[in-house]
Amino acid sequence: MTAYSLIAPAKINLYLEIIGDRPDGYHELAMILQSIDLADQLDLRPNGTDQLRITCDDPQIPTDSQNLAHKAAALMAIEFPEAYRRWGGVDIHIQKRIPMGAGLAGGSADAAATLVGLDLLWKLGLTQGELRKLAAKLGSDIPFCISGGTAIATGRGEQLAPLPSADFLHVVLAKYRSLAISTPWAYQTYRAQFSGSYVPDQASLQQRRQRVHASDIVAAISQRDGAKMGQLLHNDLEKAVLPVHPPIECLKQTLAEFQPLGVMMSGSGSTVFALVESEAEAASVGQQLQAKLPDPDLGIWTAKLISSGIQIQR
């Protein structure tokens, strides 16, 4: 039977604004999300049983029902019981390259790849829109990870509007391996400190959602103006995370010393990224950072901004 390998790219946030609370307990957000070519690889193969089994080359990654890829496979089995009975279970092996607890949507990317892979294995013929609807049942970042590229995300992150690609830029990513930030903690901490600034009514929520579509950073992306994009990077969660985690603040300040286009924490952290214009500049900034902060716990990666989400390798 056919097996598939899929590439699951990480994402960074170029913009993250917390607008207010939602009735479902999530936050109302306005974000600009961007895929990068730092990616996991998932290999999916029918196993001739009714079991959904996960393995991973990183022993720190859970392989039970807590793994988002497992949750995605279980959702597909529930949503498409006839296909599950016909084709059976699957072995999913994750080659992990996206660091954990990093604000890079590594788990979400793996879940997205699982949805795409099972659609192929079980010959369901789902559209990308149908896959995104399934993805929204699992997590806010997963719909974006399906399609990837550059997009405005509103609602809790699942409502997507594509933007012109920002694939002309590169990025340096840095994260202390031992430092992981809980996304729920970051948002709860922000709510506790800044909920007084939340928009109180639906009309104002809609206005704020629309404002990001006409924002200066969207115009800069459309004009392929990397310098302007770097100046306009924004992440509300920095106000909650950086005061509690000085190493992340220090990492951000150090990267800024090398004069990239811009520096920001991605998502809820703990990754800090620097936008740069070329692969050569990314390598240079990475080397300078390593020399300035020669800590074995510090992971440094370089990547290119890309225009796609989940990709089928074979």
C-alpha cells in the first residue's frame, strides 16, 4: 500500500495583536502568520491494524494521545469511520526539527501534516478548505499550517486571508533549549495584566479585525519592503513574557545589536527571530550571535520565509 512523506513547516508571527475576549474562552486575535522552511518531516504508512501509532526521533516528544498528530489521526478516524474501517490504522513517524515550546507551531504543523497525509492515504479527496475546517477543531494555528505562506489570521487564529508572499526574506531564530513557554500561560498572564484594554463590544471587535487588513505592515509586505516590515513587527505577548523571562529579553537585545531588519519574539515564545535580507546575512547574524552568547543551551537556526504550508515529498 502507498506511504507518504510530508514536510511540515514551522511558522513565525510577524504581527500579533490581542483584541479582546471571546465567548468560547479564547482571545480575539489579529495576526500575520508566516511559514518558514525550518520543518518537521512526517512519514505515514498503513499498518494493517486499527491502531494509530506515533513514533518520533526526539525522545522528549510525547507519542501518546497527548501528541497533536495523534489527536489529528483520531479526529480523522471519527470523522471518516468508513474510510478508517476500509483502510485501517497508520504508523506516523515524526522527524523532529522544529523545537518544542518555541512559539513556532511545531505540534500544529505535525497535526496539519497528519490531516493531509490521511486524506491521501484514505483517498478522501478533501479540499484545502475542508481540511482547514477539520484543523480548526484541533487548534488555532493548525488551519494556517495546512495552507501556509503569508496570511492574516483573525478570530482565534482560524479565520485566514492570504497575503502576497514574503518569501524574499530570511530569518535567524534563537531559543534556549531548556526554556519552553506554555501558550495558555502566556495568554492567561496577558489577560490578568492587560484585560482592561480589551475591546468591549462586537462592533469594535470587527473594526479592529479589519484594521489589520489595512495596516502599514500589510502594505509593506505587499510592496516587498523588508526594511519597513522589520520596523513594524509587533507582538502583544512580549509584554507578558519578557518581564518574567529575562533571557528572552536579553536574546532580543543581543540580536538587535547586529542591525537586522527587525527582531521580535515569535508567538508565545520562547523563540526570538531576526528578519534579514539574504541567506548570507542570516548565516552571519547567526555566527555573531553564537560568538556573543556562547551558551551550549542556545539553539540557533536560519531559515527562509516560504509561500507554502504542508508539502508532499512523495
